[in-house]
Amino acid sequence: MTYKKGSRGEIVRQIQKALHLYEDGIFGINTEEAVKKFQASHGLKPDGIVGPATLAKLIPVRWKKSRRTIREIIIHCSATPEGRNYTVEDIRRWHRQQGWSDIGYHYVIYRDGTIHEGRNVDIAGAHCVNHNANSIGICYIGGCASNGKTPKDTRTLTQRAALLNLLHELRILYPDARIYGHHDFEPRKACPSFDAKNEYKNI
């Protein structure tokens, strides 16, 4: 995915932040000129277009890139009651009790917005039947009303922000990957209790 004059959105805002520009999220002439200068100073083709190579230098990613080919980023919920905290170790224990070798997800987002690593991204997850080999699995804590049964989008504001930032960073690592919710592949499941594919279609 590339960003150029006329592009808009959160990634453009992050590009502008990295270039110390006014962050309006609109890729205009000033952003284009700043990108050209940045590219020239970093041995890149100064065309003013932010592709994967330029983006990687502009916005360093804190997460390890998988050696697997990643085509899908799939969002899940832990299907736990609203307001209750659970950890990677809790989920790992639940999954091992089912006979799995490890936690099925690669990343877990706690209610306080912190992002925690689960299964090694080099290893296929165990989170979506027939889609594990070439995907990254993300789970946010929650997804059910307080009764623990009724599907509900329980994401806190900090979880929403953390998930958005994580998705932006993963799209930098895996520019050809598409974002989905678990429900998109298993319609009988409500997980992740919101329309992830539509909400994040512009990332």
C-alpha cells in the first residue's frame, strides 16, 4: 500500500508526525515535499510517494515480523464478561486445557490498552479454522456483556486506540494483508462482537 498526494487518514497523520509537520491527516504539497527531502537524505528514490520502504524508515515498528507469508490479520475477542480482566497466561491455560500447544493468538490487548505478545508470530496460530497458516491473530479482552453470554463490543477507549495502532503497525509489516473479524470466516460466531472488516477497511 502506498500513500501519496491526495491520501488521507491515520497513517498519513503518523507520516506527518514523523516528519514534524502539522498533523491534519491530509497528504498535501507540504507533506509531499517533506517526504522527498526525507527520501533523498535516506538513500531512497525522492518521488514523494510513501511506499513500504519509505514507511519502514519513517515509522519504526516495534513488533517482530513473521517469517511466514501473512495474508490476513484476524481480530477476535476473548468472549469474557465486560469489565473483567484476564491475561495472556489465563488464555494460554484455557487453550492448553483444550489440548493446544500454546495460546492460539499472537497478540492480546488488555482492558487498559496494553498490548501483549502471545504465540510467536513465526508459528501459525490456532484461532481461525483453515486460516491459521498465513494469518496473525489478535484478541482483545472482553466481547460479552456482564452475563458472560450476550455478544457485546466491550472495547474500552484505550483498547480501541491500542488496536488501531497495532493494526497500523502490522499493515506496515504486512502491506498485502487484509483485516478481518473472526465472524467473517465463521458466521455462526459473533466474535469479535463488532464489524472489524468494515471498521478497519481504510487501514
